[in-house]
Amino acid sequence: QVQLTESGGGSVQPGGSLRLSCAVSPSIFGFNRMGWFRQAPGKQRELVAVMAGSSDADYADSVKGRFTISRDNAKNTLNLQMNSLKPEDTAVYYCNVLGFLRDEYWGQGTQVTVSA
């Protein structure tokens, strides 16, 4: 059974940084795609950043140049470094993985709040 556990959310002022981590159990290996999504109040869930195989990561236009997705195979974690945060980045952030059989898993989400 795949389990995803996010951490690292919190409150930060505009221009600040946060680093989200997603612990992938039992292993980070064996997925077709891994990524981060977010959902702001009253809005649909949207893709933030995704990485698939050996391809370059894809980012939402709104976060390009500010966010970086990465993985730590030794720690079985998927990470999202968020810099130059803006109030519009406020949302619940979800870790997501997609298996080769189209099986999909979500974490429980972690709140990110950006305000002065």
C-alpha cells in the first residue's frame, strides 16, 4: 500500500521561502509520474510541478523560476522548494504519484499560507 505524507507547510511573509517534503512509503521507485498539486479556497486543484522518468520537470507558469521539484532517492522523499512566495501561492499542497498501471495516490495535504 502506497502512503504519501507531506510536511513543511506553514505561514510565511511574501518573498519568503518554504520547502515541502513528501515521504513516499514503501519506496519512491516504480512510479510513472510524481508531482505536487495545490488547491486554494473556492478553486479547483491545479498542477504545480511534475516530474516523469528522465524528462525535465514541468511547472505551472505561475511558479516557473520560483519553485523547484526534486527527489531524494536515499530518503524516499519528493520535495518542493518554494522561493519568492506570493499571497496567491496560498493553498493546500498535495503530493501525488501515478503508477504505470494508472494507479494514483494522494497525500493528505499541507497548508501553505503567504501573508504580510
